[in-house]
Amino acid sequence: MTFLQEVVDILLAYIVESFDRDTKVIDFHYPNELLQRNNWELQDDPATLDDILISCRATLKYAIKTAHPRYFNQLSTGLDMVGLAADWLTSTANTNMFTYEVAPVFVLLEYVTLKKMREIIGWPDGRGDGIFSPGGAISNMYAMLLARFKMFPEVKEKGMSSVPRLVAFTSEHSHFSIKKGAAALGIGTESVICIKKLCKQLSFIPLQCATAGTTVYGAFDPLIAISDVCKKYNIWMHVDGAWGGSLLMSRRHRWKLDGVDRANSVTWNPHKMMSVPLQCSALLVREEGLMQNCNQMHACYLFQQDKHYDLSYDTGDKALQCGRHVDIFKLWLMWRAKGTIGFEAQIDKCLELSEYLYNKIKDREGYEMVFDGKVSLHLTFTLLKNTVHGSLTQVAPVIKARMMEYGTTMVSYQPQGDKVNFFRMVISNPAATFEDIDFLIEEIERLGQDL
Amino acid sequence: MTFLQEVVDILLAYIVESFDRDTKVIDFHYPNELLQRNNWELQDDPATLDDILISCRATLKYAIKTAHPRYFNQLSTGLDMVGLAADWLTSTANTNMFTYEVAPVFVLLEYVTLKKMREIIGWPDGRGDGIFSPGGAISNMYAMLLARFKMFPEVKEKGMSSVPRLVAFTSEHSHFSIKKGAAALGIGTESVICIKKLCKQLSFIPLQCATAGTTVYGAFDPLIAISDVCKKYNIWMHVDGAWGGSLLMSRRHRWKLDGVDRANSVTWNPHKMMSVPLQCSALLVREEGLMQNCNQMHACYLFQQDKHYDLSYDTGDKALQCGRHVDIFKLWLMWRAKGTIGFEAQIDKCLELSEYLYNKIKDREGYEMVFDGKVSLHLTFTLLKNTVHGSLTQVAPVIKARMMEYGTTMVSYQPQGDKVNFFRMVISNPAATFEDIDFLIEEIERLGQDL
């Protein structure tokens, strides 16, 4: 207990530091250097508890401060104190979601929360099904699995050789997990058709994945138009709202997902825009019972049929996983603490910061928008060639490397299609302010001035 | 910070209570009753921090005390203080395994630990590959994915329609995740051939899953014999050591896995016999580079090729997941604290308790072994009909329901094949003692005496 309290003291100090703008976001070292800076090797003999405390401090010293108000590098940023407390409680409870028997409260909270999320999507009385999965990629894979099973239930027993060629339509800006899912499920990546316009002539059995908040541009597919096509051709409609789904909680912004209630399934990751600690990803499904039929294998050592309680709360056989980590409590407790209006305010603020950045650089000399930031969830922009001496391709990587070496801020960059490296500025950190946005632009200009 | 410390105080009190034999393992309530006992609903408006603390206390009040020395219900039990501290640190660091950029230390620790595990398996110089995945079912699915890709790399792009019918051979006692994986991957459950003996005539392209520590009986497949067949017919050999893999750390017991070094892949879950907090499951792969080739999709927003550090540390594209929870730190820190010899002692002790139970009941009146406990990882036994008035089928469920209502202990039961309900006694809890085993038997007899 003394040991645990000592670790807690280290963690509390780290948290205070993480929110301090005078602290570096990152104390960067190259992999080989970091390997040598500490003794990370595993030994036959035990270490002392003092050594263990030293290891904890070293680990945090070189960690990225993802809670730092100037950390913009990923879709998941920030650190919520209630969410963190909930995650600590989850670790302490150290149990498994597969049965009510071993996780009674967490199973009920998952039930309550999924129902609430389905109500927000707009499905009647919040009816339907769902599961918290290990991330948006797996949630999307679940959707593909369900779409296939819905059309060809025999695929479960007989495999893909029993069904016609399957095709998934999606936009060219959809997340790469659609292709990973297609590869894993035996559909094949060549059967993922990336479309610019909707295909009207379908020769194969399709599923459609629309994206609400694309990874690179933060753009929204037109869900109503897509749902019309899906209805006409009897296509399973999945909405990947891993990033943008949280906008459903904002009365000001939820119109961007108009038509989401027509989807068959929706991915929605509270660990992104809602700043729930990693991992927390939900797949919501409109049809009840389908997940169970699709995935169940009736393991009799877990799902005994003669238990003394209502077996519908043994949700484990719906999952691809056997054991499943408890991801629900941090979301549920944060929702209690903030209320729906608290999440709404947090999301609105992130989008306001994004708009502020848009207005700041849209006419600024030397910048060019890569994608129209006005309708986007985040901003992509590039520094123009005429402001720099070298090749435009090298500008963003060099500035980013310098950011990491100075440790002052972190933002992502990438190429896309015929566009060379541009910055992709994501704001999901509730601790960020207008001043942090100002700082970012100043820092980009300072670090890039000699280029 | 005050709030976090208040939650920590609640958690510390819960931990002390969990290890106290005078505390109930479970304060059981039926789902509908539990739903009504507290206000679990999510509201529009925020709750006060005091309300949040009340919610934390209520959640723990109805939680199962998985650390309790008399909790034997699952393969994952116990609570290690160093592991818990490491999990709290992980939550606080709140980052993602996909790139070195955002998880430098954790990526290195995964590298160091996987290498060590491969050395223990016996692969030369610990070479090979691997990943920590969200549980044994996903680790097994990875193995099937790799086996398929190794034989037919075109399946990634072209899907299952481009390859011959695939078959997976496994024992009838293998884990249900093999079938779940086959269903998901488009192989189909009918192509999972559950064999009693090894097939010598293979008409299809197969992969073989051997089990080291079966879920129900804790039995070991003969890995050397299986590896001979696999070699002869060029079959991918996967060893599902989710439960039994940890025995590799015991000089006394590792002979049960002799031949594991001949496998192409091994699942090994430190969250089971090694008592690492949930979740912590590793897939180890003998061939380097295969995982990357099998799963990579080159997402340019994460895996930029012009970063300033060694890109081999950006391990995310090997994974099926995009974001991946940090599961490594708790294992690494426990390994540091215990040393390899500490894990060995812990595992040996669990098996000693199992042997003690075996000796206690093998000749005891009214008991029958379901499976020869002498070579097993855990014990399955049944109460005999002549000691009870009712039907033998009902005995175990009634005793189990009473255990949960009294809250004194928890142990699993199940039917299997033509065998009616029997008890399945798993010992992985380092806090359990000989007295707790005595207590379990007395409690079974006390709760079942009127049956």
C-alpha cells in the first residue's frame, strides 16, 4: 500500500507537469539512444521496490505528455481526471466483460450506455445492439462481419467459398481499417472499391462504409444520399464515426451526421473527440440479435445455460474476443460527471478552436488550405513553396522533427494522393486554448524560418 | 488532484478488503435488482464530485473481488500490486502503441519483452516477431491469418475466392476462439476439423492448432509428435498456450511444452497464470517480417516514411488494430519486480496447490475425477450421484448459485460432451493457500449437503 501510494505521488506530480505549458511535450531521444539511457532489460532476479520506482520515473520522463495543452498529434489527446480515476478503478477491479457473473456492474453500465448512444443516434427507443471493442478498426471489422452474415448467414459455417464475390464500397478517404478488415475477413483488399461518386450499377453484393469525420481531412460523407442508394439496392450501410460520431452530442454540429439514424451500424470512439482515456470504442448496431447469431460459439465453460440469473446479461458470446477488457466505466463515469451538456460544451469548444485556426490562416501569407476547413473537423494546411528555400516535401517533416527535438509542441503531417506533405491539425484536447493555437502557428514559423 | 487522491483512498481500502478472507468474494444481486439498487442512468446535467465518489463506491460494492484468495472462477485471478501500479501509470500516460513517436518507451519495452519471451520459447537468439493483442482469441486469430497469408499471400488482395479450401486441424478440446477465428476469416467453422488422432491424409491446405493447457481440462497436446506431422506435410503449427504457455517459465514444469520451439506461432497470455492485470496476451511468431507483410496498409497519416527516427520502431502497421492499448508496461514492470525466478516460484506454487487438491479428493468419498488431474493444469471433478438426492446435473449449478449468494467462494462448473455438470477448479491466484483449498472442499460439501 505504501508502494502504491508512492507510485500515485509520482503520477500526480506527472499530471501537474503535463498540464504546465512550461514543460516540454516530449523529451525526445532516438530509439538506440533511449535503449542505452536506461537498463530496460529483464533479469532472472528481482529488483527492489526502489528500483521499480526508478523505472516508473524513467518511463514517465521519456513519455509523450498527451495531456499537454500543446499536444495536437493524434485524434486522441488530453487527460480527464474523472476518466483517469475511472480507469484506475477499472484496473483495480481487474475483471472481464464476458459474463454478468464476473462483471455485474460493468455489464449493466455497458447496457445503459450503449442504449443511450443509440438514442442519440436516433434509433427508436434506443433499441438495437452494440459492443465496446478494442478500437475503431475492430469496430469497423465487426460491421463488415455483420453485413456479410446478414446477407449470407451460411458464411459462418461454410466460409467464403459458399458466397458470391463480396464488395465493400467506401470513399477514397475512408480509414485504412476498412481494407485491413477486408483482408482479414477473406474479402480481399481488391474488393474494397474506393469511389468518388456513388455507383448505381452494382454487379456484386456490397456493403457501404460511409465516413463521418475522415481521418485525414475530417470530412463528412453525405449520409442521407448514401442511405437512399443503400435502401434501393439493399446494401448494409455502416457509418464510420470513430472520429466524427461524437458530434452527435452537439446540438450545433450534429447536422453534419444527418441521416446517421438510417445506418445499419455506426462506429463511435469516445476516446477521440470526447477525450475518454484510451481505449474506448463502440460499435452500435440497429438490428437486435444479429451480433449474437453472427459470433456465438456456445462455449459451455463460460455460458452455462443453467445459471441462476438472466442469461441475456452474459454478453460475451457476441464478441470476437473471449476475454474483453472493461472499457465502459471511464466513459460512464465521465458522462455522469459532465452530463451530456458537458460533453457538448467540450466538443463545441474544440470545433471553435478549429474555426479560430481556420480564420487565422485562411488568408495568412505563405499558407494554403489543403481541404476546405470550414466544413471539416480539423484543419489541413501547407506552407507554400515561395516562403521556403528547399523542397516543399521536406518542410513539414523537418519542422516536425524540430518540434520533437525542442519538445515544444507536436502536430501531425503527411502526404495524400498528389499532395505533398502538409500539416494535419487536430484539436481534441480540452485543455487547449486560443493562445495555444497562436503558439502553434508562431512555432511553425519559428522552426521553419530558415528552410 | 484532491479528487484523484480521494478515489485512490477508496481503491486502497477496496484492495485491503479484497485480500481479507472475512470479506465476501461477491455481494450478489440479480440484474434487475442491481439495476434498481442504484441510479445508473446517464443524465443531461453534470453530477457533483461527491456523487461521483458515491458511484465509485457503489461500483466496487457490487464488484467481484477477483483478488480474493478464495476466488477461483476464471483463469485470470489475483491482483499484483506492481502490476496494478503499472496499469495506473499506463492510464496516466494515456497513449497508443502504433508509433514510436507517441509511445517511445512502451514500444521499446514491447520489443525487449517479446524478445525475452521468444528466447524462453527457445527460438535462436530470441529472433522472430510478435505483438500484444486484446486477448488470446485475437492472438489465435492472428496466427490463423498469418498461416493463411504464408501459404497464399494473394489472399490479402484477392480474398478467399483465390485460394483452395482451407482447413484448420485442432483438438476437440481446443478453445472456441479457433472456430470464431475461422468464421471471421471466411474459412468457416465446418473447416475446423476437431481430431482425436492426427490425420495422415490431408486433402486440403491446413493449419494446425495445438493446445498447451486446454481451457476445460488443462491438458497438453503432444507438441513434438504434432510438429513432426506439420513438418512432413508443410503445415503451419500454432500452439495456443494462452493458459499453459506460462509454464515455460518453470524449470520443473516446462517439459509439458516440449516441442514448442518447433511451432510457427505461440499464444501466451501473461494475464492468466502469471497474474498480470487484464488484458495482456502475446502472440509470438517465428518468422520475421511476416506480420508486417500480412497486415500492413501503409497509412500515410501515421507511418510517414520521412520521419527522423528508425521507422522499424513504428510497429502499428503489423496490427489488425489501428490504435492499440498499452498492455506491455504491467508485464514488464512485474517481470522487473519479480525476476524470472519470481514468476517461476509463483507458477510452481499454483501447480503445487493443484496437486494438493488432486491428492485431497482423488480417493475422497463421493468425488470422481473427470480428467486425470495428475498431468493437468487444473482439476475437473464431480460430486457422485450416490451422495446426492437429486439429479447429478443440477448439483453443481445449485452449489455454485449458493456460493454466489453466500459470497464465500467462486468456482466454475460446466458440462462437456457426454459428461454432465462438473466443477472446474482453476488455481492461478497467488494469494491462495492450502487452507483455501481445504475451505473450498468444505464449502462445496456444506452447500451441497441437502441435495
